[in-house]
Amino acid sequence: MKQHVSSTVNGEQMEFLCEPDETLLEALRDRLNLTGTKEGCGTGDCGACSVLLDGTLVCSCLVFAPEIEGRELTTVEGIASPEALHPVQRKLLEHAALQCGICTPGVVVAAKALLDANPNPSEEETRYWLAGNLCRCTGYDKIIRAVLDAAAEMRGAAP
Amino acid sequence: MESFAYEAPDSLDAAVALLAERNQASIRTQILAGGTDMIVQLRSGDRSPRVIVDIKRIPETRSIILDDEGLLLGAAVSGAELSARDDVSARYPGLVEAADLIGSTQIQGRASVGGNLCNASPAGDTIPALIANGATCLIAGPEGSREVPVESFVVGVQRNQLEPGEFLVALRLPPAPPRSADAYLRFIPRTEMDIAVASAGVRVVLDADGVCSEARVAIGAVAPTALLVPEAAHALIGTRLDEAACQAAADASSAAARPISDKRGTESYRRKVVGVLTRRAAVIARDRALGGQA
């Protein structure tokens, strides 16, 4: 029997039908056509499917879709404003901090969550926070530099 | 034709009634807290239909109550929610550091201490920390509620003693008096995001002269379940937790271990390391207890 789910996704009220054991990742991609969220491992190890559930960073592959009933969800599609990219997104581009790009949406969501919680993270804090976002292309250094640069810009500090 | 269903009862009574009813109808149920173990297992292993009962909308599973009675920790409280409570970290630093070692930021946002316990992995990080603290499990079920010590809750590899229709509501930790502290250490071959090769949790209470009056030691990943090691505690009680006492506790832990050899470590290596971790955790717990005195 399909489950009816009603929740706020990227600030918009959304309703959809899903299987009771369907993951949030599957519902986002296949029911809501929000394909920015990527499937990497499907077991919570890689972070490619990171989303914010009531502001908390989680892997959408480890959430059942019916669990988001009445709750607030932010996906990578909800990070930029209509006018401009989020600083984290712009800095990832400026630093060329991606190659294949599969991990990037998850990195964007996770980094935004970090900077919301801690506007001035150390490099070590940043590396630990993003340890659940696997990237097989960059070697991470450019990602970390981009996130720290975005944090500096958002604080209004000189780079 | 059976099929999956998802239910999220919003009260203890509703959850108990739902589980009892489904159980009586011989419909399989599966409790969902953070889901970080359960969803992976459900999707990779046995995919037979069942009712998923999400307990996260029950207030008792989500609350953290710290008072003179100790700590009442809801079974579905996430690691992130627990770490955010500085008052809990101040009194039960070992438990919080054990929970904090589990997984990435994303996993911390979902994974719960209660789920870690119910999953009953031999290497579950919070289990030795809970046992060291003398924690008990508050269980709700069709025959009423019951309370059992954590060390007897886990009965084997990925097996706990919950009966059909029962579920873990919360964990209760005794009060942390002045000059008491806990500590938890695990060994992994990298800095984080790994499964313990061996682990140890220690809790001590010191008297006004700095002599250890109470102690509990638990070890993990060196037997099918985490083990309470009374011999290690006896080696600490009545001492000032000096080097000789801590080493005696280490030897007792090594002797109590019944490890296997696998790709993460050999039997003799685990036996040695669990002793080292016991000694170091005892020293950390001692220093924390003394620090709290100043």
C-alpha cells in the first residue's frame, strides 16, 4: 500500500506517494525529480546523498521516505538563491574542487551545514566534518580550501 | 499478499498496542530508530515484507533527562543531539565520546545509542561505555515494562533479549557523583570512521582521599558480546589508580577477553590491545575524576 507524504522541501509544500520502505533518496530522485541528490553507495558511507532534515545533515539513503512527513527538507537544489550560487558552490568552482562531480552535491550540502553551525571552522574541523563525503577524484585538498575560503568570505574576512 | 507498511505511533501506549496487535496477527515488525544499521540490513539482506514501526515520534524515546536520579536517555536520541548537551558530556564524558566515535557527521545526525545497543554488534562502541556506567534498559512490551542491565541485554552477535512485541524505550544511567568519571577508548587502524578492533570502557568513583571506592570495567570487540570484567574492577577498587593497579586491571581485561582472529586483528593482538586500552581508559577516568574535584 502506498504511503501519502506531505512535507516542506526547499521551502515549498510538497506531497507525494511512495512505498513504505522506499528511501528518501529514491523518493527525491524518482518521485520529486530532484535529481541533484546523488546515489553513491546506498549504505551511508559516501555522503553523496546528503540532505538537511530539519536542519540536520543526514544521508537520504538511510531515511525512509515516509519519515519526512511534516518535516522540513533541504536538498542541494535549495542551497543557491535564484540570483546567485551559494558561496560554497562558487568557491568549489573557483578552486576547481571537483572532477567527475558525483560527490559535489553532497559536499555542498554538508559544507553549508558546517558553515551554518560554525562560521569559522579550522582546517581540522572542516576535514572531520566532511569525512563522510567521499571524493575519489580530487584528493580532498581543493575541497577543503574551497570550503575554508567560502567561510572566510561569508565572515567578511580577507582570504 | 503481505506487503510493507510504515507506522509512526506518537505515544508509548500506541506503539505497544500496535506491536501487540501485529504480533498477534503474525505480521513481522521491525523497529526503526535512526535506521543507520537497520535500513542497510533491510535492503541488503532479508527483504521479506513487514511493518516498520518508527519509534521517533514517541516523546520518551527522544528525551534526555539529566537530574539527581542520573541520566535518562531516550533510545532514539541521535549522536548529534547527545553531543550537543554539554551538561551530559560533563558528567558522562566516556559515554558521549563513545557515541561520538560512531560514523560520519551524516551518521551522527541519525544513529542512536539505543540503536547501537539493539544492533548488538560485538564492536558496538556505546555498549562497553553503557556497561561501565551500570546502565539499564527500559523496555516496553505487551506484558508491561521491565528493566534489565545492559550487560545481560545483549545475548549474542546481533542478538538481544527483546521478546516479540517489545522495544527499547530508554537507557537509565545511575547518577555521576562528584569525583566520579568514565572514559571510553577503542583501537582502530585509522583516525575515525572504522569499527573497533578492541575497546574498553571504565568508570571510577574516588573517595575524598583519592582512593577508588567503586569501579566498573567493560571491554568490547573481544568476545561475541561486550563483557563486564569484575576482576578488572576489583584490581582498581581500594587503590589510588596508580600504575600497578591500572596494569593489574589491564591484565584482568586481557585474561577475560575471548577474541577471534580476523582481518582487523589477530586473537593475541586483540587480547594485548584490550589490556592497553583498559589501562589507558582507567588513567583518563581517574584524571577526570580528580579534575572534577578541583
